[in-house]
Amino acid sequence: MPPARVRYLFKKLDTDNSGGLSLDELRTGFCSDLKVDALADHVTKRMEDMFEKHAVSKDGGEKALSAKVFARFYCDVLFRHFDKDNSGTLELAEVQEALKHMVKPNEDGVKVAPIVAFPDEFKKDGEVHLPLQWFWMTFSAMD
């Protein structure tokens, strides 16, 4: 995703304009961004763990996630969300769904997943199993 989209989402999720994101703002915002009523349990658990690890408290107040670590946090949440079977990798259908979410809509307002080749990752049955590291590199390079 382009840095502009990540910055835009951070500002959109920061509903109290505090300059940081509370866990509630993250939960609500990600549900809205992903167009779901609730996140899967494994996604919520990972969010809570990452929040505890990366959020900081300013002046003894509530903990909040800073813009500095938001891109990686967002990438991880997207990966976990699209890893429907919680296998720790994305299979081809999950990759296509994730990429479609990350692209900008075309002139007709339709999101079309880009075609990505990863021949080394294909298994004999035609399936792929892409790790978070691959997703982060793709997420970082999206225009």
C-alpha cells in the first residue's frame, strides 16, 4: 500500500485526534476498513498481542499505537484477516483476496487483484503458501 493510504487510514481511525490509536479505535476501524461486523478470533488475539507490545502510554495516560509502527501493524492485521484458516501462510485464493483489498479501484470503481507470479512458492498440487514476510514486501511495494 502506498504510504499515503496508510497515513490516511491512520488519521481516519484516530477518531479522537489524539495522534495515537487506542485498541478500540483499531478494532472498530479495521472492521470498517475490511467491511466486516467482527474480526476473527485469531485476528483479534494477534491485534491485542501486538498492541500490548508496540503501544505506548503518553504522560501516564491510555496506551496508544503511534503512526510510526502503524504500517507494520496494519500489514500484520491484513495478513491474519485474509489467512482465513489461520495456517500462518496465505494460499492462492487468500492471496488474491488480500491483493484485491489492497489495490486502488479502477476508473469504474472496481478493485481488480493484480497478477503476481511466485513460481518457487507453488506446490505440486498447484497451491501456494506465502508467509507474512512475502506479504509485507508486497504490502510495502503496492502503489
